[in-house]
Amino acid sequence: MTGPGALYEDLLWLPRQPADFGARCKALASGKADGAALRTLTGHALDVNQLGRLAKAIGAATAAGADFRPLTRFRLGLLSNATTGFLAPALVATAPRFNIALDIVETPFGQAMQQVIDPDSELRRARPDAVLVMLNDRALRLRAPLGDAAAEDAALAASLAQIDAIRDGVRAAGAVAIVQTVVPPAETLFGGIDRGVAGTTRRLVHRFNEALRDAAAGSGGEMMLFDASALAETVGLAAWHDPTQWALAKLPFSLPLVPLFADHVCRIVGALRGQSRRGLVFDLDNTLWGGVIGDEGLEGIVVGQGDAAGESYLALQRYALDLRERGIVLAVSSKNDDAVARQPFREHPDMLLREEHFAVFQANWSDKAANIAAIAEALSLRLDSLVFVDDNPAERALIRQKLPTVAVPELPADPALYARTLAAAGYFEAVAFSADDRRRAAFYEGNARRLQLRSGAADLDGYLRSLQMVATMAPFDPVSRPRIAQLIGKSNQFNLTTRRYAEPEIRALEADPSVFTMQIRLTDAFGDNGMIGVVICRRQGAVWDIDTWLMSCRVLKRRVEEAVLQELVRQARAAGMQELRGRYIPSGRNGMVAGHYEALGFSRVETLADGTTLWLLPVAEHRERDLPIDIVATGFAAAAAAAAARVAETA
């Protein structure tokens, strides 16, 4: 395909498929490749046939016992009134691109309602993590007599009631509903006034999608939106719909768009498991401006209004600032003299990006891979949280080879398309947006400043005390519930059990008198880190069983976990508990906390065949330590009193 649409249909931000693709598939099927190799392979642009071949290899390897660690397992159900057999393999073969090992639960054609209502259906018995609901205007009966506004309202209400019933059934299956917006038809009845005439399909679809967006926003995390309508409008409705393929095989969209559709679905699945990227690292010369600053000087680089190329670079800078506003942290990795590289940000009048917008600025003559690794360390981010943008194909290839988990988009020759290409890649997919998300760039910028302070400190304890940390600990509450659900859904590394709870389940935990909950927030001399930890304990006699203990990796090595245990022991004693019981369940991504309980003074009592370890701490034996953190505990007494009252009411 040629023209602007090729960017999307051909996934042009990804490198082309490798010449040895077939050999790699055979190696995978024979069990000679692991999750990391699979992720690298799926990082290429593959067409629908190649995705099908790769899915077969994944199936063969899975049947032979491969578990594809460190990929995160996820089970996705499909509900549709269209054919999905062609789509399932594409999803399985695309998901590793987003660090996900995907299991698909297909349901019989056209049985969406039966599958969610019947407790013995294939879908309900499979207990998926999420269900993709793909219903078009035919299934939802978005039809009404032309000009009849009352009939249109009735049709809209009936279609939304159908979605509500499906969502309730999906919730009963213990899953999150990912509901697809309806793609309007390419054809119109009245031309430009279709949306203004009651009863037209385009008007009904538009109203339905708007109502669906509102329902998802107010669902408390029970429903996520997959905006297929916006995706179809991006590539063009005529390109999306293929009447011949619908008539012959009930395919819901054009077959060449399968890789793009699968990519977008897997972005959402990845975001649900915390796999979206969080940092954007830029090269400078011919990436953020035209020309080479070291050779041509400040007057010679191209950036600014009134010049086609200059405005193209400004568009990328503007997009970077927009990403920063929503919480994506920015950094620089450039082969340059530091003072020379900083000059445009300080002195060029047309630059939108300024020096203070970057959390880390690495301009030197070292290897870029080493610099990017240093940037990840400074920001307390994993390498697979970073995206690196560079106009130089050789540098892109080098980073892919040395740092294969860093995302490196292919860039077109025309800088006018840089911003569009970066946006099309979808590295920063989100399923929610909170106040903490908005401040996240500042959190990571603070991490970089903390690292600078640490490098000048005489000892670790002195450094930690200089941070003036205050940890505030409180029970779960309705206001914090969305952020708690986000942390539980996304935290993979510092997560002892990797159990997942959505907002409705968290609400139930808050009301359960046998459950103790704790949210942890942290401030320091550099600002507010927001919510950084979650603990859930279930009461079993005189024991608190630690069901969930997770923390943000940005507070690693700051002794916050010791402060959490200190307060947890205090609350356990106040509740009459005698022991804390911890459990470490290896997930392939949480190896960093394998020794967590041992370091905190727990005793190992059992090791299971799957590597799970059980730990015990008598609360009477715990001795409080001198910590460089002030602890503020609030709300626990009131929560305990409310729990006791609920128990008394049910007695």
C-alpha cells in the first residue's frame, strides 16, 4: 500500500519482518525460544498470514509446555456477532509485542447474550481476565423509522440495555468488559446531514458511541472502551468496511486491517497489566531540529515557523510537550558536547521544548545504549518502559540489538510525519487518567534529582534522611479507589503475589470486616510521590494473611517497605493478631522481591513445587527499627470501629 494510509495498514513504525522469520517460527515451535525471543520477533511488522503462522508456532510451543516467561499471562474472551476465527491467531501473535502471553477464549458465532447469561457457558467457565465485546449496529439493532425521534430514543435505550446486560454477565465471570464502539457505515442516506436526521444509522451509531463513552467513564473500572470507531475513521470508513467479505464470511472489517486491529486491542490488554511505556528519550540532531548543532551552530539548525521543515520539527516538540502534560517523562540521549547540545533549548527563540522539560539530559560521546540504560536507572524505570526516537537507522538498529526491550519506532524520511508516526505506534496507551497520572512526569523528574543528591551524599542513611520522607498510611477509601485499582492492575515487579482486583472487587474489600487494607503515599523534599503502595490482609483466626503487597519501583532502596511493615505490625497488634503470614508467588517478572520477607525478618515455613514460598512473622517478635521516614497513620481506628459495627449488625 502507498500513501498516508500505509502508515496504519502496514504498521510502518515497526521494522520490517526479518529474513529468517520462518526459521524463527520453527525454533519457537520446537521449544528453542523463550518469551524474550518471542517478544523480539513480534516487534516486527507482520501481515495477517505471518501472524497466523506465528500463532501456530506459539500454540505448538505452549502444548509442549512453554510458559514464555517473562511475559505476563492474560486470558481474553471474544464476544461478537461476526466471525472471529481469523482474529484470534492475530491477537495471540501480537500480544507478546506488549509483554503479554495471551490465551483466547472464542465463543460460538452470534451467541453473545447466551455466553454471558449462562453460568455454564464456555466463556463463564473459562474465567477470563477480560472480554472483548465486538457488536456492530446489526447486533445492537440500531434502527429506527426515519424522522421518528421517539423511536430513535427507544432503539438507543434498548441497545444500551443490551450492553448493560452483557457487562453484568462479564462481571459475573470475574472479568473486565472491553466494549468496542460501533463503526458507522461508509454509506449515507442524506449525505452531509445524516447525523441531523432522526433514525439514520450514522446518527444512531454516533449517539450510541457517545453514551457508551459516558457509561465506560462512570463504570468504576468494570468497563473499558476500545474506540474502534475512531480507529476506523483514522484509516477511512471505506477502507474499513468490505461489503464482499461481510457477505461471504461475516468479517467485521477488511482483512488487511487485522494486524492494526490486533495491535490496538493488545495495547489495551497491555495497559491493563501496566505494560504501557512511561518515558520518551530523544536524539537531537535531525530529530528535534534539522541539521547538526555542533557543525552548523545555533543559526544553522532548522526549527520554527515559516519553514516547512522547521514546522515539522516543532510538531514533534509540541506532541512531546502534550505527552509530558499527561505524565510521560522526557529525556535526551545525544552524541554531542553537553554545552553545545543544551544551547538550542536555552537560546533558540523558536524552540518549544526547553531544558527544564527533560528529566535527564545525556549528551556525551558514549555509547547511546549505555546512556539509555543510565537514563532508566536515573528515573527508576525499567528499560521496557522507554521509547527511543532517533532519525538515524544505524542508531535505531544498535539500540534494538543491545536493548531489545526499549521501543524504537521506525521514522519516515519526511520529518512532517514524525509526530504522526510516534502517535500511531500507541506506546503510551492508557485505560484511565488520574491526578497522579498528570503528575507522573514530575515524580520521575524528582527521581532524577534524588539520584543526583545521592551521588553527593557521604552515606546511604545520610542521603535517605536528607530526603525528609513522610509516609502516610490509611485504609482504602472511595476517593482513592481508582488509583488503587490502577496500581494493582499495573504493578508487576514489586508485587509479591500479582493478584489483580478491579474497582468493584476493591469496593467489596473495603466493606469486608475480615479484610485489612492499607494505601501508602510518600512525600519528600522534592515533592509528592503520590500513592506508591498497597497492602491487603485477610484475617484467618489470629493471623493476618498478606494477600497483596505491592509498591511502585520508583521508591526502591528507600526503606519504605520497612516503614510499611512497622505500621502493619502496629495495626495487627491493635487488632489482636498474633502473626503475619506472607506469600511470594513467582510470576517471571517479580524476581526482585523473592527475598522480600526474609529481609524483613520473616521465617520461611514452606516452599511449594511452583516456587511459591510461605513466610511467618510473630508480631510480638518484631522490633521497630530506626528509619529515615516519618510515618503518619490515619483512619485505621475509624475503619476498625466501622468493621466491628458491621459484624455486630450481622450477628
